Amino acid sequence: MIQYIIRRLLYAVPLLIGVNVLTFVLFFIVNSPDDMARMQLGQKYVTEQAVQNWKRQRGYDLPLLWNAQKKDGGQITETIFFQKSVGLFLFDFGISDSGRNIGADIKQRMWPSLALALPSLLVGLLVNISAALLMVLFRNSYLEVGGIVLCVILMSVSSLFYIIGGQFLIGKLLKLVPISGYDDGLNAIKFLLLPVLISVVSGIGSGARWYRTLFLEEVEQDYVRTARAKGLSEIRSLFSHVLGNAMIPILTGVVVILPLLFMGSLILESFFSIPGLGSYTIDAINRQDFAIVRAMVFLGSVLYILGLLLTDISYTLVDPRVRLS
Amino acid sequence: MIILWTDALIYLLVVMVAMLGLYMRGQEHLRRPWRKVTSSVIGMLSLVVLLFFVSIGLLDSLHFKASSSSNEIISVLDYWATPLREHQEKTYSAPFSAYLYNKELMITESGRQSWGYPRLVYGGRHLQDPCSEKVQDIAVRLSLGLLKGAGLFMVFFVLLWSLRRDRQQRLLASTAARAVWLMVFVISCTTYALIDLSGYYHVLGTDKVGEDVFYQTVKSIRTGLVIGTLTTMIMLPLAILFGILAGFFRGWVDDVIQYVYTTLNSIPSVLLIAASILMVQVYMANNEQAYTSVVVRADMRLLFLCLILGVTSWTGLCRLLRGETLKLREKEYVQAAQALGVRQGMILFRHILPNVMHIVLISVVLDFSSLVLAEAVLSYINIGVDPTTYSWGNMINGARLEMAREPVVWWSLAASFLFMFTLVLAANLFADTVRNAFDPRRAEHA
């Protein structure tokens, strides 16, 4: 097992290098630091001196890949690539373009993101699976047709409308919870209720449909028919046989997104002004802070690759048929 | 006549779809699922709605210069909607309202100043006393418009009826055909009534700068369609080529392609899009002279967005196709072809490609609606289409603070919601029908 994990971890290294090189090309070669400086300082009426200052302050004044002026390894280390990209591998995210320490920001903002994402995931999972089970239990009836139609309708509404509508209805008209904001500790709950509710509701359509197809595939299997034939009630067979076997794809589907929960939800967080990583990223995009966007791209891909690894491991744990090879 | 990049690609796409249709006509194994689609009531209804949206989008894709003197580029749709385009009010006004949303200081004829809601410049200006006349006027115009629409439909229908005398039976034979006619009838009536009314009122109100919301949301249709279709067009060649090659040749080709798509997949797509759009912005800001007109610049950005969305979204289909090709290459007919010495390129083209086409088709129609929805979200984060482009995302983005006003300014949101919901719902329902017809696993049950 440990050997397998080590092999998978080694496999992640070229992927991360690929991500790193890709972001480097996007941020530094497609557009030179000069372009970025002009963009930040205003397009036209910028002196060459101001551009140089901006670059020096942020360490963008070095050569891209090879510093011919330095000696003794300095040729490689005194470059933008080494200073800005290699540090990411050690989770040293450096300083943002506005002068803040990105690593510290991320550590601090991770928790609000998680406080929103984890309950959303769990409640959403519970609701989706129950809805799907109900539809499968009443299959070939009007209840199922109604359920499917409702799912398609829910799916067709943009998530933005759920947020705006929810804020308007529950926050403004009924005044049940504050419209937006965040607080530390347990006080956060009242701020989190609405976003969690909205993210659950907006996910029901596609989620319930997806689980329904999973369950339907299991329902048609022989062992379920046998269970029914020997006199097991429909509900018993559904819970013990169908749900049990469908757990494997459900579980692995959840595991793959588990690490990404840290990244938070871009839109929900910015709508409800929750100081998580999602709103951090959006702010960075709007301020055109390239250092933060680069750090978040790298962090996101690390977490995704971690998710893939966890998926493979969880497969071997829940499904004894899968052997490590 | 001015051809923007996206226009050219859209018409290229139309030609390609037409050619694909001709090809599929000759293939019995593809005609059978299509017959299933055409006999499904929901599928055909949603197809009619989709085609209606597409025809608006196509009208909006024929651009020309407004006049030889000005530099303004407008489309055929703009030309037809000139009154809508030019009926600019001062600021917000509610749907069908004759008065402005804000109170203003007005000077009456006698020179006295009073504080009240001024009349709109265009909306309901033919009315003497809006309070008493408006409801009646709207009702009369609405029923007239509906009648005209019905008349237009009847003329068209009778024409078709008499021209295709030999096929009269088939026109109304099945439930699906009758449903289609009913839907066409409904669409032609409402469209005509809306066109009629929009000449006299702001049917869906006006926005903050006084622009007609109905015009905005109709213009947004093209943006949604472009994102949904052009992205697919960019994504398909990548996905098909790499997916089939990886599955067929295996070995190092497979390794390289798998590496590429896992790397791309591992970058959160929103961030990759954000990064690329930031880069495009920087590039455009540095090459301003190349983008003289606002329309041209917005169009380039739209194209870039499609390109980037295409690059981030081909991986899913690629993986599916790779898996399917891995299965197919072990089939007897592929092995027979190999044993007979058929060239590998030929095997790929004749034996593998046609047999994965149903997967391609299903994923294309399934992706369409999610792309339309994604556009709105991306525009909200300011990494979507250009702020000057009409799109549902930009409408929502501009309107999201209006819910906090008193009284609530709901019409911009309602308009974008209504149109977007209709398009996405139709696309989703059509996608379901297509999937049920083409997916062999599902087809067995039905």
C-alpha cells in the first residue's frame, strides 16, 4: 500500500511541473512583466522609470530563465522562473502584487471557505441521495415523472438566480437571516445558513438526476431481483442492496472533490461577502493581482491531484475487487 | 457588409451542421435514432424553441455598417429593431410604464415647479392620459398583435398545405407533428404581439441608462448561442483527434495525451479561464490600434472566450472517447481490417470514428446548456464577455444591486431569467431526448 502511494505521489510530480510551466508561460512569456506593469499603472501616461520601479519592487526585473550576468548557480536562481515558480513547490507563495504575504492570507482564509463548503457538501449529498432514492422507489409512476421534470427545471436555472432570489426572499423580505457578512466562531452560523441552503437547492437538479441513474443501474441487476424474489420488501432491498452497492461510485465521487473544498466557492463567497479563498481569488482577478492568481492556480491543481490520489486509495479500500497494480 | 470573426465561424458551423445532416440521411443506423427524436413530443417542442432562438441569433450575425458616413456596425436584427434601439429614456422605468422610475423637478406650462414622475420620452407617448387609457390600449394592441400573428401563421400553414398536397396526411399525422404546429403557432403569435407592443411601450422596462431591456435580452441570445456552439466547435477536433489516437495507438502516444489532459484538468477551470482572459486583456490593451471599433474588440474577446472554454473543456469528452476506442479496437471488424492490411489511418476513419459518433453527439448537446449557464457566471466575475457585449451575464451583473432599491427594480433580472431559462430548458430537454435515442444502453429499454 505504502509503495503504491509513493508511486502515485511520484506520478504527481510531472503533472505539477506541467502546471507550473503552463502558468509560467501564460503569465510571463505570453505577456512580459512590462505589459503587466503598464496594465497596473495605467496604460498610456506611464514613464519608463515608473515601470522599472514597479518591476523592481515586485522582483519582476530579473531575466526570465537564464541570468547571464551572475555566476555560481546565480545564473539559474536569479531569474523570475526560479524565484516565482520554483517556490510554489515548497508552498512558498511569496508576496502578492499589493505587498501582502499570500501564504498567510491563504491559511487565514481557508477556514471560512471550509465552513461553507463542508456543510454544503454534506447536506447536499443527503438531500440529493434521498430525492434520488424516492424517485427510484416510485419508479414508473407519475411521482417519478414529476420528479424528473422538476429536476430538469431546477437544472435550467442559473445559479446566480438562486443566489439573488434567495437573498431577496429570505434575507430582504422575510428578514430571517442577514443578507451577507461573516463572523468568527459560532456566530458564523447565522451567516452560513442561507449560502448553504442556496448551494444545496441549486445542486439538487443535476445531483438527484445523477444519483438516480446510478441507482437505476443497480436496481436492474440480478442480485436485486433475487432479493425481491425471496420476499424482501422494496424498501429493504433498496437500502441494503442498491444503496450499498451504489455507495462505491458515490464515495469516490465525493472523495475527488474533498480537497478542493478548501478552495471555496467563487460566487457564493463573493455574493455573501464571506472572507474565504473563493472571494480572495475573485478579488485578485478583479484587481488583476497576478501573483495571487498564480498561487491559487497552483494550489488548486495540487489539491485536485491529491483528490485523484485519494480516489484511487478509497477505491481499493471500499471495493475489494480492485487490486493495486 | 462586415464579417466579424464569430459571424464567419457561425456560418461555417451552419454549413457543417447541414453537411452532417446530409451525411446522416444516408446512414440507416443514424436515421433510426433520429426518427425516435422526431416522434418525441417534448424533444420536438424544445427543438422548435431552439430553432427559433437560433434564427434570431443568425439574424443578429449579419453585420453591416449603419451608414457610409458613420463607423457604427449593426446587424440585421439591430436594423429591424431600430425603434427599440433608439428609444432611449433617461433612466429606469417599469415594464409598460408611461412614467419614469425617479421623481424629478418638473416645470409645468404655467411656470410652476412641481415634484413628480415625468412622462417617458417614448414609452406610451401616444396616450393622452395614461392612467385611464393604458390598460385598454395595451389590451387592444395585444389582441391585435396576437391576431396578426395568428393570421401570419395561417397564411404560412395554408401555403404549405396546398403546396405539399401529396404529403398532407403527414403534416398532422403524429402527436409530435401536431405539437410542433401548436408551438409554432404560439411562438408566431407572441412574437408578433411583442413586436407590435414594443413599438409603443418598453415591454420589459428600461435599465439604469434608459436602454430598452427587451432589446438587450434579445441581443443576448446571440452571445449565449455563440458561447454554446463555437466552444463546441473548437473543442471537438481536439477531443476527437486526441481521444481516438490515445485509445487506438496506446503506448507512448496514450501516455503523452493522458499527461496533457490530466495536467489541463488539474488546473481549476475558472482560474485557467481567468488567467487567460487577463492575458487577453493585457494583450489587447497593448495592441489598441488593431481593434478600432468597439464591436470588433468585443467580438475578438468573445472569440477568445470560446477558445479558452474550448481548451479547458475538451478533456472530458477526450477521456470518454479514449475509453470507447480502447474497447472498439478489440472488436472483430477492426482486427479483421488490420489482418487484411488496411492502413491505420483508414481504420481510424472508417471503423473507429463512425462508431464513436453517438458519444460525440450526446456530449455536444449536453454541453450546450452548461456552457450557456457558465457564460453568465463568468461574466459575473468579470472574466466573461466584454462589458459592452449584450449578454445575460452582463445583464445580471448590472442588475444585482437593483434588488436593494425601493421599489424593487426587478425587470432586468426577470427578463434575463426568462430568456435564459427558456433557452437552457429547451436545450436540456432536447439533450435528454437525443441521449435517450442515441445511447445504445438506454435505447434497449425503450
